[in-house]
Amino acid sequence: MVKMLKAPFNEKRSGSLVYMTAETIPVRHAFSTRYGGVSGGDFASLNLGFGRGDPDENVLENYRRFGSAVGVDVDRAAYTRQVHGAAVRVVRRADGAAPNSPGGADCDALVTAERGIALFCFTADCLPVLLCDAVHGVAAAVHCGWRSSVQDILGAAVDRMLSLGARPGDIRAALGPAIGAGNFETDSDVPDALRAWLGHDAEEFIYSGAAQGKYNVDLRGANARRLEQLGVPRANMALSTECTVACHDKYWSHRYCSKRGLERGSQCACIEL
């Protein structure tokens, strides 16, 4: 049984398929879950990741079902090919392609100022962030792993949005399901990188770990703070409270699956003007 959650995130259903939406985003968008696909075994059931051992025909059918539920054309969309960096690609409607298309560019964020093309990024513990300035017609989908975060992928994405006419005060954000601070145990390199990225603001999101030399990091909170630094009002943000590790039955979690020797799939966040 899927537990219904209150705003700022809401669960939506289309048959057995379940996805999340955020109160702050006024255009079509979604954060996928594991529910409602055709994949089996470790990949059950809505896996959106190719090349992990799940037959391509299953993954394609999962995309078809997800697109039908959300109302986006997955065969004419834009997809990140993530490298845990800070590259941002601006796309147009003419760039739309199928999810298994060999085209595209290595990037962790997509930005558009055109209607009719859905932007997709993918996660399995990393933080998905959707951005939208509906006043000026600009949107972005951003994959915020800790490496891309500290390379300031959000700063790069917002900068590209501004170059297309967006204004910081009009940007609305949804920070989706991701690994929570309680399960994101790290060595000192992650806190050190956060401090270099956020300055003194980083300390609020770093905690001493249970073991000596270990730390816990609130990646979602840190990225919300970066958006504030960039001029996005906190009132314009929705932050999911769900941890992908703790909610591993609902979301794909790399950390949960790898510790247990399980294959794992990927979920997506998508947005369309």
C-alpha cells in the first residue's frame, strides 16, 4: 500500500503507476516512483534506466506508461546523459528524441525556453531538482549528485535560465526524493567540498557521523540554500521529505541495493512548459 502524503508534494495515480508532483511547479511535471511498470526481478517494476540488465523492451514500455500517465511525449523529449559534472545543455523542441536515442550530449542539467519538449533527469539517491519560471517561460531539470552539486550545477543551470529571460524571484523549485541526511554517511571529502561551495552556510548541513572520521550530509538542504544564494525565494521551493534509502520499496536507491548485492533501476524527474 502506498502512503498518501500531504503538500508540498502530492502522489498522483494512473492505474497502478504512481508519481509525485510539487505544489510549487505550475507546469506539467513529475517525479517517478518504482510503481506501475512491467519490469521484473530486482528491477520491479517501473525502471527507467537502460544498460543495467533490464531488457530494453521493458524499459521502453515503462517510459510509454509513464509518459501516458503524466501527459508527455517520451519519444520527443530531452534526456540528460549524466556525468556528475556541471555541464548544462539548452534544448529546443527540435532536439526531442526517444529515451534510447544515441544522440544528445553529456550533461547533468537541461534548460529550455520552448514549449512542447519534456526535460528528463535521472536519480537513484542523488537529488533531482526541477526549476520553472512560468512568468518568462523557462524551465530546467537538474541532477544534483554531491559531485555535481559542489561543482555548482545549480548555479550553472540558473545562469542559463537567466540568459533565456528568467528572473530569480520568479523561479519556482521542487527538490525531489533523494537520500536523506541520516543515510548519507560520508568521509571528510564531502563536507570539505560543501564548505568550498557554500562557504559558512555549509555548516548547517554537516553532522558528525556515528563512526570516527565519518559525517552525515543534508544534500537537499544544501541545494536549497544554494538556490537561496542565487536569489530564488525559499517560499518558491518545495522540498520532499522522502529519503530514497528509507523508502527503497517506493524509490530506487543505489546505496540500499549495492549493500545487498541487488541490481537497481533509475527513476526520473521531468518537466515541460
